[in-house]
Amino acid sequence: MIDVDDLIALVRNYNPKTNEAKLRDAYDYGMAMHEGQFRHSGEPYFSHPVAVAAILTEMRLDDATIITALLHDTIEDTGSTYGQISERFGPDIAELVDGVTKLTNLQLSSSETKQAENFRKLFMAMSKDLRVILVKLADRLHNMRTIKSMRPEKQVQKARETMDIYAPLAGRMGMQWMREELEDLSFKVLNPEGRNSIIRRFITLQRETGDVVYQITNDIRHELETEGVEADVFGRAKKPYSIWRKMQEKSQSFSRLSDIYGFRIITQTEGDCYRVLGAIHRRWRAVPGRFKDYISQPKSNGYRSIHTTVSGRDGKRVEVQIRTRQMHEVAEAGVAAHWSYRDGVRAENPFAVDPSKWIATLTERFESAHDHDEFLEHVKLEMYSDQVFCFSPKGDVVKLPKGATPLDFAYAIHTRIGDSCVGAKVDGIRVPMWTRLKNGQSVEIMTAEGQRPQATWIDIVVTGRAKAAIRKSLREEHRERFIKLGRELARVAFEHVGKKATDKALKTAARQMSCNTVDDLLERLGAAELPARDVVRALYPELDTTGENVDQKRAVLGLRQGQRFERAQCCQPVPGERIVGIGIPGHGVVIHAIDCPTLEDHEDTTDQWLDLQWHSGPHGAVNNVTLNVTISNDAGVLGRICTLIGEQKANISDLHFVDRKQDFYRLLIDVDIRDVEHLHAVMLALEAESDIADISRHRDVTRSAQGAH
């Protein structure tokens, strides 16, 4: 374990003005609180907070962050309290320690609903003070470095969580070195054989070709000397997980994978970066499509660098990154560079982003999410996406995630442009909406008045902004349609009992049913969230005839005295149809239509079959039947369907859409009818309607009967 003097020395290396007494006090306090506690490895527990603090010194972070690291487990694992830490070290550090404690308790790899809520809490903590997540990432890094002492199943759980959440988050914050190490440590747990096979191939490759990194580094240095540019050159083989991912993405074997080496050139000035680029491209052939200029178009986390891939020695592809010293500091520390110190003062790096602005851009559209899935989608899109840069016809640059389409581009410019988009040109050529954009392309969006977002667009776009805007527009469009449909359903239901659905009646019903406005009530009716008969019942309970016109005991003949029965929901038999009863112990008798396919399941138990028939007398409108209806997507069609059903003295009890296409909708309509003749009359009236493409009786053999009479 690092002792207090060595830790202070690490801090003093970059911050001679550090508050040594406060660091020492935090060290002593943490050690005293964790006294008698041990890690799974058998080491004193306090060795872990000290190691986390040491990791953060590598990023030259301020005293408050280092002290938070030393104390980050005290509230959770010891008798220490928020109040005690606030009194001894100040409210700022107490807030940071409390924030890390709350993050530690979040189960980010839990079920989707809980995961979304926990991600909200994660981003809330980040928005208060980003240093909380820096301590948490360092905490996770040290835990992954020492994971071997944990139980195997716990190792897998932690490694998966690290790979899915913490590694991408570190990358999004610009801390690429931490992302790579977290990924590789997780890879070591999740697929040790895959990792070892890559390492073995590397060793074989080095034996066959010699030290390629050393050779190419010397080649680059020679070119820079010729150019007269002073720069540092570093080379390395890429991490095993990075190579494994490329093999999976490209479906290539290791022997066919070429860009497994990376080189970094650190220059004195920005101008030198472009001189180096020219020298590299003159010496080696550039690989098309593998050039990115993040100096002229920085990433949102402050990252600046030139990336290019060239064919080096023996045709081997090598990736080269070119940046200045200041750019390199931000590339290593990412957003954390904002807090880094040098010579006792906060380093004024012009490329370090303001954390509050960065977190604002990251969470900009999270709050527009209406449900857990949508929120999680936004988080993952914003956290895990790489970027491409495209140009508008005026030359403005639009940043988009990898895989973005012209529709994403349109919504990135303005929601109005996205909503009215009818087509796009990329580099002057008309392309489909689902085309994946590439770096440097020029995109022109074509719009038309009256165009509205289509439901299929959700599957085309990849950005959270576009998805949120499309969903909002669809909700508004559906609301208008549902209100119209709801008004028709209400009119028919009220006429069914000899009343009129006046504005006053609907307003009273809305109040009775806890709806804020009449439109809210009608929308719920149209969206099938509320049966129309419930609205009628709320105003005229004395007129509710549901279930009262038929003596249920006499509805079916052939049952024993007092024997219960229920209609099977798979075939929904109605009076006038031939029926058979199946005796179900504990459930009475389930009545099926004689042609119901599910009767095959009872062929071996014919002793349970009962020969039944409906009562020949009149039946009230109490039998529910589901109709499968395909209609054209035109204005007023749904309203006409409601009117036709109402004219046949039938009642719509439920309605929902099962398939929405550009020109046709398929929906299921639950209708209350008297008997089979009444059903035929309803279906005949609908079949005659020109906008109804198809109508049939819906039978669902997966449904079982519910509730006995």
C-alpha cells in the first residue's frame, strides 16, 4: 500500500501548492475508519482508496478529488457520516463523497426499467459535479485490476457491467486510455481464451517480422527530420480487445487484419500537425475513407487530433494520430483536463472543455424522453456513439453519430426541416433516406409543405434528437385522429341509449372520469384506453343495459342446475351458432363453437364434452366478438366504421391497431352483439364500405376463457 508521504509526493509533482495537511488528515481519517476491514485478496481495505487516489494523480487532479478518493467508501462501509465528513473536510468534499456513495449503490446492469431510472440518477450526479464520476471510474479501474480475488460469477458480472457501461462512459469523456484498459481487463475475464489467442499470434508475428513498431517509428522519425519538424513519436500494438472487436466487425481472421499498430506524433504547433500529415502522406499511401480531422472539427469532449491510416512497411496498415502537446493532454484526460493542475495552479489548457457545458450537451434531450425505453435509447446513443462530420450546402458542419442518415442530418439542422423532409442529396446525388452518411459528405435536404413524419422513420434514424422529434409528431398526429375517432365512438354509444353526446354531456363525463379536458376524454376513447359504454354509464347508470337483458341461467340449455359456464375467448361463440361444452374441473363449463380449432386438444377427453345449445329466445347485446378489419388510411374512414356499427344497433367496446402501413391500417374491433344474425348484419354493412379492404372474424387460439358466469 502507498504510504501517505509517497501519495503526497505524487500530488506535489504537479501541484507544489497542494494542501499537504488536508491530504494527510484525509489519509489518516480513512485509514482509521477502515481499520480491521480487508479486501477479498486479504489486503487491508484502505489500500483500495489509496490506489484510487493514486490513479487520479496520474490525471493531475485537484486536492478535493484526491481527498474524495481517499474517503469514497467511508459513508458506505464504515461508521462515518455525511455530517462528520462535512464538519471535518468541508461541505464540498462531503457532497463529492456522498455522490460517489450513491453511484456505488446504483445497479446499472439491472432490469431495463430500473436501469433507466438508475441512469437518470447517474447523469444527475454527473451534472452536479463531474468529479464524482471521475472517482467512480478510477474506483472501477482499480477493482478491475484486482478482480482475480473475487468469486468467478462476481468477476463475470463486474466485467460485463464494465464493458457495457463504464468503459463506453470513459471513452465518451475523452479518457481513451482508461476505456482501453477497462475493456481489456473485462475481455480478460469474459473471454480469456480469445484474448490469449491474440497475444499468442502477436508473439508469433513479432518472431516472423521482427519489432515492426520499432521499425516504423524510425521510418516516421526519418521523414520528420527530412521535413525539419520537431516532434515525439510513439508506437504500439493495439490492445487485444480492440483487435478482437475489429475481427468481429469485419469478419476477418487475425492474419488478414492489417491495422493492428498505432502511432502517435506529438508536435509543437498546430501548423506542424499539418506539415507532419503532408510528410506522412508523401512517404506512404493513404487508405481512402480513413482520414479524420478532429483539429478543425473537435469532438464535443474537447478531443483534437488528426487521424489517418496509411499502408506502411510490407503493405501493413498503420493508424497515425497527430496532435500538439496541449491537444495530447486533453486526449489523455478528456473532460478531466478541466481540473488538472500544473505548478500549483489549474492548467489553462485552451482545449479543455467546460464540464457543465459538456454535460449539458450530453443530457440535452434526455428529459424529452416519455418512457424508460426512450430514455435508455437516448443515453446509449449519446454515450456510445462515434462521430461523423457532414456539410450543409452553405458549408456549415453538422456532427452526427456513426451510422447517421440524411433524416438525422435534417433533424440536426431543425425539427421543422426534419418533419417536412421528402428526400435528400448526398454530394449532389439523390439517395434513399436510409443511406448511412460518411465523413466529409455534403448533404442537401429537400422539404415539402404538408409532409409529416412517418412511423417507419423511427427505424431509419439513429440520433436521440430525431427519434424524439418523430415520436412527438406522431403522438400529436395520433392525438388528433384519436380525438376524432373518440367523438364518433361517444356519439354512437350515446345514441345507443337514446341520448346525445353534447359538449356539456362530454364535459360532465370528463370531470366524472378524472380527465382534464373533453379532448383528453375523447383521445382515451379513440385510443381504446376507455370503453365508450363506461362514459355512458358514468352519466346514465340507470340506462346501462349491459348484461341485464338476458337471464344468464337460461342462456344455454343442457347444463345441470346451478352449473357455471363461460364463453371461450379463442372462438367467442354467439347465440345461433352450434356449440359444445368442455367441463373443466374447478372452472365449470367452457363453451366453444363447434368448429373451434382448440377442440382438437380435448379429443382424448370426450367424457368431458357436453352437448349444449343456445336458448331459442331473444338475447340482449351482451356477447362480445372481435372483428379483424383492414382499412385504407384516409380521412374519416374510422368515423364511418363507427357510424355503420352504431346504425346496426351494436356497441364498440374496444378498438386497437395491430399494424400500421403507409396506405393501410389493420385493427381489431371488439363489438357487443346479440346473436349470430346480428353479427352477420354488422359484418355485411362493413363489407359494403368501399374503404374497408378486408373484414373477418378474429379468432385467437392462444387466448383462454376468462371468468365464469
